[in-house]
Amino acid sequence: MPPAPASMCGLCSLGTSPRLGVAQPTSALLFVILCPVGAYFPGGSVTPVSLLADPTFIRAWVGGVGNYKLGGNYGPTVLVQQEARKQGCEQVLWLYGPDHQLTEVGTMNIFIYWTHEDGVLELVTPPLNGVILPGVVRQSLLDLAQTWGEFRVAERTITMKQLLRALEEGRVREVFGSGTACQVCPVHRILYKDKNLHIPTMENGPELILRFQKELKEIQVSCRQPGNGPGACSLEKLVSRSPSLLAVWEVDYISREPLGHSSVGTWPGTPQGLLGVVEQLPPHRCLRCSAVRNRSPRVDVPGVMLQAVLHIHRPVASHHASTYLPTNDSPEVQY
């Protein structure tokens, strides 16, 4: 792997057939090219892009193959991309249908973070209806947002009329694309019907974009693992949700790990290292918290579905006189 931050090794697959003609291939030669690439946004910052939204250009349609990664889906977009640059835009916002549905941004999936018409804070992206590519990063963002549980996550058709109205009413927070190369790319302007639409993405942080980028990078370089469903949570959330928890230990970092993965983090005054192994409990099970050394009592904490075996280096507080805090330097504690 390249040593620079946010760098990666890119994978590219190609297929050939030992025959000429338009027909279903009988065999294929598949090979992968591994190539180190640098960060899409050098320095860890994010650079917003402007989009040309012209309904006369159509990338894909229902019943076609727009949801597959085929060369034929990308070649025809080159001329449209050149037209976008002529009009002062970096990318193309692909529209579809008489109602001008938002589909993709260049070769990226598109997301809008806004307050919906019903007053609910929402992250929305177009559905997988055969017109857009089912991106891996797209699904990753949906999974992360659903794990947080802080706003509504929706897959729904979005039209330019809806976006225009939301902009007029000041309900739009961030608009961005997601893809393998850039991960998350902010949008700050859309050129639509000869009008420049200002998108207040950068004025809002962009808080959500930076959060997504941070979590994706940490997952990619194994600083943390993605949460395994709604039960995955940090120790801070565990304490806030569990008033009956008897013992609390100071901790700098606990990663949200999936089933069977090791948690790596830092305790106060200690170098980064292995904290323990996480197990996901079934939905009908409760969380169990206990200090297993010195025959400490076991406490059932309902409603949380996370179990981890951790080595605690520094117990700092007890919320109950009957709690048996471990006495040695690194007792084994089960959450």
C-alpha cells in the first residue's frame, strides 16, 4: 500500500473473448491491474464541484444497462463532460424523464442531506431502479447513516422541482456524490436551464461529508470496523443508554466492530493496541456487563445488543457501592 494518507491500490478488471462479432461470449480472459494511487483530495481537504444539469443529455434509461459497469455506459459521456467544462462546470448531473429526476453525478451516486417537506431531517438518494449503478460506497454510506440512527435514511426518486423548492425554502444542507475514487465529493453549484443554483454544502461544514470521509478512511486502514447493525455502539452510548450500569471506566476510543473482530484503540496513558474481541448478540438478548475477576457481580443491561471482551487498564468510577472494581492492572472485563 502507498504510505501517503488516503492513498490506495486501485483494481481494474478487463475481459476479452477470442472471437469477433456481436454474440454471447463462450469464454473470457479476466485479469486485474493493481496500481497505487494518491489521495483524490490532497491534504485531507474536500473540494466542491459544480454540475451541469441539462435534460437533453441522457446517460441511462429504464430497460437499459445503466446499472452495470460497462464500457458502453461511459464512452458516450465523454462529449457531455467536455460540454460541461465549456460551460464552467466540473461534472454532469444526469437527469432522466420528463420530471427531470436526479440520477447520478458524473460516474458517482448522488445524495442530498436536507429537511424533507414533512419537516424530518433526511439523507436521501435515488433508488436502484435500473438507471443508476449500485455503488459500493453508496451502500456503505447508507449503512453508516442507518447505524447512527440520527436522521431518516431514504432511497427515493428526487426531481429537480423538489430540489428547487427545497433550495428556495432553505431546507438543503448538503449535496454530494459518492464513488470509489473520491469517496464523498461535495457539490456547491448546479447550472440548470441557464440558472446557477447555489448549494450551501460548504457553508454547512460540510459536517456530514467530513464525517463520512473520516469513518470510511478509518475502516479502510483498519483503524476501526463498521458497526454490525443497530446494536453496534461506543462505550459512551452504552453508558448513556444504560442507567443501571454499575461500573464505568475511562476510555479514549472504542471501535464499533462486527462479529468476531478485534477492537483496537487507546486507553489513557497507553499505546494503541488490542482492546478485545466483539460479539454481536441476537436481538432478543440483553447486554451483560461484569468484571469476571474477583467474582464480581454480573449486571444485565437490557436493550443493547453488543458484547465485547476488553482489557481495562484504568478503572476510574463506580456508580454503586456494591460494585467490585478490579484490583490488578489489566483485569478482563466483559461487556
